Amino acid sequence: QVQLVESGGGLVQAGGSLRLSCTASGSTFSINAMGWYRQAPGKQREMVADISNSGSTNYADSVKGRFTISRDNTKNTVYLQMNSLKPEDTAVYYCNAKRVWSTTTIGNYWGQGTQVTVSS
């Protein structure tokens, strides 16, 4: 019912920057949080950053101070500005959206992923 399409991944050198974008379409009613997760080879998928409809943000400790998440509600789009990239940031990055009723997640949606590769 909800489709998420990411863009902006690529290959950069350590210290460089990238901006990821994710646009939601379909039945976006009541989606109250969007975020970014990543998964590196041989590792579990981890939360990178998320943002509520009100603009409250959360970041993984490993990216705090380097990454910034933002959203444009009029465009149903969430962004991840990634600065000072490190080789350990290399992963497939996935956009996520949640449909929440009270404290219960009733919908959980994922994009197709976009590859971010940071060279030494």
C-alpha cells in the first residue's frame, strides 16, 4: 500500500558527502515516522536515523554529528545528509516508514535500498 523509492547512493572517498532521498507514495495516510537503516555485509540491519511527523529526530551514536535527517511533508520525502563519511559507513541504505496507531505499529514499509560505498 506504501511504496518507498530511494536515490542518491554512490561511491565517495572518505571525508566526502552524499545526500539520500526517499519519496513515499500510495496510501501514506497516518505515517508518522520515517527513517533510514543500513546493512553492511555480514552484519545486522541497524537504525541510522529517524524522524517523526513533528520533526523529532534520533540518531545512531556512530553517525551523530555527521548525518542529518530531515523531511518535507508536502512532498512525502525524507532526506539523509551524510557528511564526513567513513569506510565503515559502507552499506546498503534502506528507507523505512511506519504507520502507528497509538503505541502500536500497524504498518512497516521498506524501500529497495541504495548502495553507499566509501573508499579509504
